[in-house]
Amino acid sequence: MKIELEIIEKDGFVVAVLGGVRTPETLVEAASRTTTFCSARGISRVLIDLRGMGGGLDTLETYEVAGHELPRQPNVRRFLRSAILDQPGNIERIRFFETVAVNRGLNVKIFDNEEQAVRWLKSD
């Protein structure tokens, strides 16, 4: 699957806007490209905007991505905060992703409101 990804530096953090179909492969590719971008610039906070993506992961795929694939990404643990923004209808479904990622030592929080996500991302 082809990933649509736009990475923007904004106010001391990075915004990664994803489009296309949500699959394990597209999410891991986006994570890889985003961590490379952030590492090259010394930025440790990222807003990942999934609102433009269709599809979804099943429970096992979610566990594999959040519990195994993302923690293995080079430099992913350097992020102080990762805010994931999604449509309100997807929030409950991806709470499992947040739980698994946090249990693996990643500082991730799920939001359906961009203002709240940015506020959390910028807080100490």
C-alpha cells in the first residue's frame, strides 16, 4: 500500500499528516519516516494526524504495531511525547493501541480534538 504522508515542522514540534489506507505497513512506514525527520532536526514531540486515513487494524495488528514494530524503530524512544489525532468514531477502537504503546515505554496519547492534542504536546 502507498502511504500519503506530509511532515511539517511547527512551533517546536512536528506534525505528520497521514492519508490513504490504515494498514500495519503504512503505519510503520510513516513512523520510520517521521522519526528520521525528527531525529535529523532534534525534535522530540510529534503530532500524528490520522484523520485522513481510511480502514483500520484488527486487535492483533494493533498489538503488533504498537507492541513490537514501533518500539523497534530507531530513535522512537527519544520522543518525549507523541499525540495521535483521529476521528471521534475511531478513538475507542485505538485506545488499545495507546495502552500497548504506553506499556512498551512510549509516551503516546490519543485525541480527537486537535487543540487538546497540541496543548498536551506542548505541556511539560
